[in-house]
Amino acid sequence: MIHTVTGNMTYEGIKSSYEAALLTHSDFQDDMNSIWDTRGADASKFDSHDVIKIARYFETQTKNRAEYKTAVIVSNDWEYGLSKIYQVAAADLPAKIGIFNNLEAAKEWVAGSD
């Protein structure tokens, strides 16, 4: 599943996107891999505190899920840095987090067997 994030990136926006677009999707499964394409979003007002808050939220939401992969596609160094913080903060999640700068590489990683 590919989820595209646009507009100003906020904690509430990420949370509501997850709940409205992913959890309620008819094909959603606990072990479903996903791609979050953030290249169209504005993360300029986002900071490490927001990222850690999101990681804590996902901990509560995914603690009973099966293992899965989440790819995050970013468009610049700032977003890459924030995604690395998320990757570390989300280490206790049942997800493997990959960070990419293009859709093709993210799709290959998500579809891979590692």
C-alpha cells in the first residue's frame, strides 16, 4: 500500500492519515507492508520532538501487529534526517523502517525478502 502525504506535515495529520487511510482500508492486514511518500509534504516545521511523538503513537497502535516493512520516501536532507530519527525511535516496533528518495527503490525493498 502506498500512502501519499501532502500539505503541512503535523503529528495530527500523520495520525489521522494512518487511522483514516490505512487502518480502514478494506485490504488492510496486520502484516501489510506500506510506503509513505512524503515528497509532496512540507516538513519544514516538523522537528525531532514531533518525530518521537509519532514513534510513540505507532508503538501503541502496532504493538500487537505481525512483522512488516514501512518505507518512507523523502525529498531532501532535512526529511532524511527526521526519518533517521524516526527509524531509531521506532526500533521497538514490529516494523522494519527503510528510508528512500525514490518510489522504485522503496517498492523493491518492500517487496524483498529481507
